[in-house]
Amino acid sequence: MRPASDGAIVLALKGGAAALQFVLLVLTARWFGVEFRGEIALFNATVNLVVLVVGFTGGSSIVYLAARDASRGYLRQLLLVSYAFAVAVPVAIALGAAALGVSLGRETPLVVLVSVLYSLLVVHTCVLLAGREVWQATLLEFLRPFAIVGLAGALALTRGFRSPREFYLVWGAAAVLAFALSLPFLAAHRRRLEPGGPPPPLREVLRQLVSFGSLAQLSNVVQFMNYRLLYFALERHAGLAAVGLFSTAVSLAEVLWIPANSLAALALNRVSREANAPGTRAFVLRLTRLALVAMLAAAVVAALVPVDGIMALLGRDFADVRSQLVRLLPGVVVLGVSLIASAYHAGHGLYARNLVAALAGLAVTLVGFTMLVPGAGATGALVTMNLSYLVTSTWLLVGFLRRERATAGELMPRLGDLRPARGSGA
């Protein structure tokens, strides 16, 4: 598939996923109110954190490893090890938390179930991202919101939710459905691979996954803490309603990353497969410039959304979301651009660079967690998140420019960037 068509499908799927997540946000806000929106945000944050811990045994490094040895034998070994950990780690976390007297929330069994299924889905997504059909990996990401919106909507239209807690049961069923729908794509990918020679033993594959995965996933875990740690500080110092407002603003802001995430997927695929190809440098620089244009355009649109529009969609209790969204825009824009640099480093296996950048941002987040949020509530969280995004992004972009011996001027958008790419591309 041509890069332009592949990129268009990726963008459409990511846009569709974001639209479904937005629909889900609106529906849950109207069905359950601002406080339960806060509970949903904490449930989702817990699931995502468990999935990230599972990723220490592979995670996004599966893209790099599967691209390096694209054979059926290696894929079989890779899946055996990855599946085992996807099941064992969430169960072990829940049991360990219970032994320590720590709760994963009121819905611990569902947290474990959803975490296992989402971890398996991440494995499938990473395997497909190492192939040439990038859009199929993005389709698997699309299945998560598609399944939950479809099932929640069906229940609401038939008998309705008798209790807000039933929403978590729908979430679990949607996770099962999304995983089941991903299996045919994985099977088709396997058939396209060459048989290859004798695969390495499981012990060697485990060593590779832990070696690469621990470093890659540590940066993802740290970055996740930059994204979500402030929720827990707000819950403690300002209450669930404050979490509901702030998390909604953050969710809307993250929708603006759709174009940049689409471009980052193309960058990761290209660099993982053709890191030393002559056109790769120019390709990644071009994607970075396009990300800048896309993020600025998205920020302008977000800034023009009226308060009345937010209230019409979410209800009067969410009026402050618009103000919080606008104040998040500077950090959101620059982090969106830096997603290309992060994908570039991951494609080269340079996970330490992404980790250091995330740790720099986490240092800012921890200061805000302990000093700004307790005294200033949501305002402190907004300032902290912006500064964390700016620090992380600067580190990523500077590292990318230095490695490619590029100048900041090469990131300035050009009219020629809008022309369709030629060649094999992604």
C-alpha cells in the first residue's frame, strides 16, 4: 500500500477511535454525572497502569524485535512468552496488592480481566505494527472504543443501565469482543511471514523481551505517570468532581494528538524496518513538520470551542472544562510534535532516550503533585502538566535533532510537505 493511502487510513481510524471515545465521554457524563466520570477515569488509569507493567516483558519493544526477525518461528516464540506474561502479571499484581492490604478499586476482578485482554491486544497491535500494513495495527486500537461504545449503546437502547456499576461489566464484555476480533488479523499476518530457520529457544526470547521491554516500558510507565498521576492528587485534595472535570479536559486535549499519533505510527514502522535507508531521515523530518502544522491547526479549533458548546454536550456541571482545555494547549501542542521524535528513538531501539525525557517530565510532575496541587487544586494540576509536557518534549526533540545533525530550521513547515510521498515509505 502507498504511504499516502496507508497514512490516510491510519488517520481515519485514529480519528474514528477518538470520535468514539468522545461519544463515550459525552454519554457517560450525561448518564452518570461528573463524580462517576471521576470514578471511570480512575478505573481506566488503573487498567492502563497494569497494562504498562505487563509491558516490561515486551511492550512496544515487540515492534522492534518482530521487525528484526520477521519469521513464523520467531513469532510463535514471541507470542508464547508475551501471552504468558499478559495473563500472569495482572493476576500477580492483584494478589500482591491484596496481600499488602491495598485495593485496586471496587471492581478489582474487572480490572484484572480488562488488563489481561488489553495486554493481549497490545501484543497483537505491536506485532502488526512491525509489518507493512500499519493500518491493521491501528484498526486493532480502534476496536477498543468501538466495542465499548457499541455494547454500551446497545444496552442503553434496550433496557438501560439499572446501576452505574453495570458500565464496568459492559467494559469487560467489550474487552473480550475487541480481543476476539483481533485474532483473524494476527492469523493473516502470520501467513504472510516466511517460515524462517529454527527459532531461538523460549529462554532467549524471554531474555530479549525483558532486556528491550524493560527499558522501553519504563519510559512508557514514567510518561503515563506524567499523564495520570495528577488525577490521584486531585482526588485526595479536591474530590472526585475535580477529577471528573480535569480528566475530561485532558481527554479532550488528547484528542488533538490524533494526527500526530498517526504520523508517529508511520515513523515507527519506517525507522524499525529501514533505519539506514537513504530517504528515512527526510521522511521523519517531514513527518515532524506535518505534526507541527496539524497540532497548531487542532489547537486553534479547540480554542474556538464555546463554553455553551461544552455544556450542551456534557451538561452544565462541565462548564469549566473549556477553560481547562484552553490552558492545556501549549503543552499539548509541543508534546504532539515530539511524538515523532519518540517514535524515531523507539524505531532505532534507543529506549533510554525516551526514558530520560520521561523522567525529566516526571520530576516536574512530582513537584506539582506534592506542592502545587495540594495548594492550588486544578490550577496547580494544569500548570504542572504543561511544564511536564514542555520539558519532556524539549528533551525528545533535541535528542532527535542532534542524532540526525539537523537544525531547528528543518522543522519549519514547507509547502512541499503537503505533496503525497512517493516510494515504499511506510
